[in-house]
Amino acid sequence: MLKISQAKLHDYENIKAFYKQCGYGGDLSEEALTFIAQLEERIVGAVRLCPNTGFFVLRGMQVLASFQHQGFGTQLLQACTEQLVDQVCYCIPWQHLKLFYQQVGFQEVSLIEVPDFLCERFNNYISRGMNVILMRRLPTVIMLGRN
């Protein structure tokens, strides 16, 4: 059974090894909320929510290839978004994953709708031939007392 949890400091070496296995070169920081998906104690997925002033950036969403298309990534993403109920969150996913991120409320946005450093990161990715898009998830608005 898949277990999703927020990573602890003692998990970081295993997460680094997992990211290396996936071919992902992102770094880990103590400030980020890192979530891991495990099957029988083996990390099969990981994602980070990196805090900024007034918003988060979702980074490093990875699931081992042999475990993709089984719903593990969706469960991992849903665990993340539970932390974002009242927060804006951005991400720069591969174009082909647009629907995957839309299922939890992310929508494609233009360069003028994101912070400058994300524009720079996006443009850097594009200049390297990466087929990525900019996406944003707005806070969930709960309407109380209205029918």
C-alpha cells in the first residue's frame, strides 16, 4: 500500500538518491516541505513545496518510471495541495503534464502573471529546449453561510 508523508530531515539522503535515480538534479532545503510516496519503505515518488514571500513553488515532482500511470503521482500531488488551501502556488511542468496538474486546480498562466524569478527560470528552461509551461494554483475559497 502506498504511504505518503512529509519527509523528515533523516529522509534527505534517501530522497537525494531517489532524485539521482530519476535523473533529477534539484536540491533539497530544510525550508521546503518535501513529500514522499513509499511502497514498503522504498521511495517511489517525491515532490517539494518551496516557500517564498506570499506563495509556494512546486518543484521536483518525480515518480519512478516503473510506478507511473498507477495514480501514485496524483496521490502525491493531492497531499501537497492539502497544504496549499490558502496559498498561491506556481509550477513549471512539462507541457504534456498540463492535465495532470489541472486535476488539482493548477491553470496555465502567462509570463506577466508570475514573479520575475520564475519568468527567468522559465525562459532559461525554454532556451535549453525544454517544452515546459507556467502554471498557478490559487487559494481555495470557501464560501460559508451562502446557499
